[in-house]
Amino acid sequence: MPLYGYHNRFLEINLSTESIREISFPEDVLQTYIGGRALAAKVLFDRLGDHWEEVDPLGPENILTVFTGPLTGFFPGARTCISGKSPLTLGIVGSTFGGEFASELRAAGWDGIIITGRASSPVYIYIFNDNVEIRDASHLWGKTTEETHKILVKEIREELQGKIPYIKWRDPGMLYIGPAGENKVRTAAVSSKWTHAGGYGGYGSVFGSKNLKAIVVKGTGPLPDAYDISKVKELSEVVASNAVNHVFKWWGTAYLGYQCGYTTSSEPIRNWQEEWHDNPAVGVDKYDRRMWVKRYWGDFGCPLTCYKLAFQRTGPWEGTLSDNTDYELQAYLGTNLGIFVPEDNNYLSYLADSYGLCGIQTGNVLGFAAELYQRGILSKEDLDGIDLKWGNTEAFAKMMLKIAKREGIGDKLAEGTWRFALYVTEWKGVDVTKYAVVVKGHGIGAHGNRSGLDYPQDIAYACSVQGGDHTSVAALPPEAGELGGPLLFDSGVFCWFNAFTVSRDVIFKFFQAVTGWDWFTPDKWDKDLGLRALAIQRAALLLGGPDIQWLPTSKYDDNPPRFYEPLPSGPCKGKAVDRDEFLKHRAAYYEAVGWDEKGVPKSELLKEWGLDNVDAALNRIRGKA
């Protein structure tokens, strides 16, 4: 029987030796791990798991995977999943982002790319159908993401002129890094389409560690064959018709800037010292009227078009063209820094995109540093003369540049919030880790769980295999959290905003229509396949290394200390995570997903699933857990 939904052609590129080869996976591996995040976990652990703790995520031994999935290009809203050993968590984080890259890669005849080694000088990877090259990128090194994008579009357009059998030219799909990635900043993102980014995990720094500036792809072929294309079209219409009525269609996620503050008391304000505000200045209508120039600016094949374009026509940041700030950056580069001016918030978001920084993770460390300044733990002199007080947009802009360049105190902040907290604790002789709003080195997303109105489960971040990732949280029952949605979507690989608009039944029917796997059901995923992928990610996270291990689990499978502090204001004043209830829920979650009482995947299950290598690796730390 043909393998539907896949080309089953993957590129493996060794930058050290400049070797390029085609590989494929056995059908049973694809049926078990699908693609994207789950397949990446399988590949990474198979290759590195026997000495995971010794692998430096910023060393040449780390492996980057850039994967699609069987639904990529079929389900409305294509995405790309990038993974590797995370410089932030030291586990495996699957970070996905939108744009045309994934569709172009599939049209070029490839399902993914595995990148190993380290180039001796800056390079970029060029893919035009079956033509794959490693090219010099010295002219791109040091450029911002905006500059890189413009240069590559021009170069590739001129090179392919007359070679593309289309009437209308479409720019190639591109991934690239900015100065932050080049300087191996642990909060650096992999950027795409100027303002799209895979920020979680810190993989921009892995690009930089490999001297890899960009990947450019142009494809002129078809997607792989689908099992039942007529059913795929029918289901696509269902998704599209629902998406056009979703609130994201009109506002994107930007409407949450006021909603999460005022209605659900769950927005970070001044490093999570508050989570409630009633400040209409950050209402989405203000962003709309004052900056938006194009409301419907979607990616190829996306009916939701949650991406909004902004241009600042006047004021101190005049001429800034960017994505009109989505919620996560509204919060982390806005209210989290005491900034309630849309234009200022948009400017900092623009800088994050331009430097190639993850706005969430960088916003997290900036807020942490600002609170230490507020409390007098860090002085102005400690911060290289920068007055890092709440609401000082110019000060935060200066610090972002220092981080991107690893200059002065920025070199320490570039390590991320947790490592910076450990550094300051030793430097100043006072424990500041209690002010770090992170889980296993990863700053949490901009959704608090103290109020119980936004991310209501107290185990959401504490038990996630991706640390503080708000897009992949743990829940009881497990299928209500990352197992039931994000892990599936990130392995499929498709946009889960569009998936929000339809039932789970429609999503599994979509998988069946593309692949022909009539056995691929919610029960099969929830009780078998999904648990395997979670177990691999969990194992990598617990093994950690080389500089940090998240053991004992009783200490690190926990909420940030701040979430046990009562909310100080608003209608949910006094609410906090109940520790006794949390401990009960944590134990129940461990059991539900097949982990022992310490949160280590059970040996008998791993062996039953054929994951003997994972079991053997975990034997190295079972006594420490």
C-alpha cells in the first residue's frame, strides 16, 4: 500500500563535512511518531540519548531538525516544527511557526531536514527541488532579520527568474537568524517571514552555534498524494468556514491584551507582581486605530489570517513596519515591563523581531532584571548605567540590544532568566530565584493560573515536558492538555488556531483522509502513541545536562514561587495556587501518563513500547529523581 501524506524523503546535511544525503524512515516509525515534534523526539533520542547529559546544546554535536508532518499543506494553515536539544531547558522542545516555508519544502519534495555538525564559516542552505547546496553566508552575517530577508529575496528572485513555471512569483520559504542567534543568545529565535518566529527552545542560538544563518527553499512540485483527496477538500471547507467566524479573524490574539488583564486576571504585570489591570490604553482598538495598515494578512492557505500588519506613521518610532503585536508580546514586552503605550510596546516587539530574539523569553528575563532593580538588588551601575525602571521603553530597548550583542551585563542576561538568577544569587549573596517566573529554565507564557480563569490547572506548566511553554501545558485528564492537542498538532504539523474552530473528531478524520490510517483514533493516540512521545521528551528533560539537571523532581516539577503568592488586586484578589491540591494533581498526572511516583516514565511501559534505549538512559538518574 502506498504511503499517503508523505514523500518520505528527508534531507540530512552535515555542515562539518558538507555532505548531503537523502534518508527515509520505516513506515512503522512514521505511523508511531507521525512527524514534527514527536518524530524529532524519536530521532534526537535515538542518536544522542545514550549520552544526553554530556551533549552541549550549543556544541557541534547537537542536532537540529526542521520537520513537517502529514497534514502540512493539507490542513488549513501550514506550520514548520523545529527542534533539537534546547539551550534553555536541556530537553527537547518542539517549536512551531507559520509561514510558507513548510509548504515550499513539501513542494520541493522533502518532508524535513536534519542538520548536524558545524560549518567552519557562515553558511546558508539553499534548496530548489532536488538541488541542495551549502552556500557562503558571510555577506549576511551580522545582518538583522529584516536585512537578511530582503537580501535573500532579491538574490533568489534574480537567480530563479525564468526557472519557475508560474505566472506570478512567490518569494521562497526562508528561515534565518538575527544577531542574537549569531551570538548564541539562549533566548534567540529562528525567524521566518520577517515577523514569524520559532522562539521557544532557543533554537536561534543553535543555528548560530552551527554558523548557519539561513535555510532557503523553493519548490515547484506537488504535495504528497493524499488517500482521499475529495474528503480532504470537504474537511478543509469545514475548517475554513468555522475559522472565518473566529475572534482571531478580526483581532488576532491582540484582543487578549485587555481581556487577560481585566477579565481573567492572568496577565504578567511588572514580572508577575500583578496580573490584573483596568487600563483601556492597551485595548486592541487602540492598536487597530493607531497602527494597523492591513487587517487580513494571512499566510498561504490560511483562512483565519490572525496575522496583522502595523506601521507607525508618527511619534518617536516613526517608520517602524512590523507585525502588529500579538498578545504574548503585548504582555511580555508591554505590561510585564510596566509599559501601557501601544506604540512603545510595538516598537520593542519590532526590535525583538529585528534582532532575532524570542519576545516572550527575552521579555521574561527583562522583567526579572527590572524587578531586581526595583528591589535594589541590582544597581544602575550593575546594569551598565541603564535605568531599568518600569515603563522606561528606551532603557529596555538599550538592554535588548546589549542582550543581542552579548555586551556587558547583556552577556549574562543572554543566558536566560534561570541561569541569570543563579548568577545573581552567587554574585550578590542573596537568593533571587524566587523572583524567576520560569519552569525548568523556560519562562512561562503570558497566562497565569492563580485566578483559575485562564489556564486553570495548577499542573499546567509544572508537569509540561516543554517546561514553561504555554502552548503545550499538562492537564487532567491528559487529553485535555498537551497530549490531546498541541503534541498532536505539532506532530501533524499544522496550525492549531485553525484546529480550535472544529471538533477533535474532525481533526482525526482529517488524519485518516490524508494518510488512510483508519486505525488512527483519539483512543489510539491518547492511550498509546501520544504517551510514547511524551515519555521521550520527559526523559530528555530529566536527563538535562551538561550544566543543569532538573532533579529532584519534587523541587523542579513545580510552579514558580510567585504563583503561590495571593493576587494583590482585582476581582480575584487573594487567589493563588493551592499547594496541597497541586501536589495531589501532580501525583495523579504522573500516574495518568505512565510515570512513577517521582515522575519518571515507568520501565515496564517503555519496554512494552520498544523504547529500551530510553529506559536504559533513565536508569542513570532514577536514584536521583
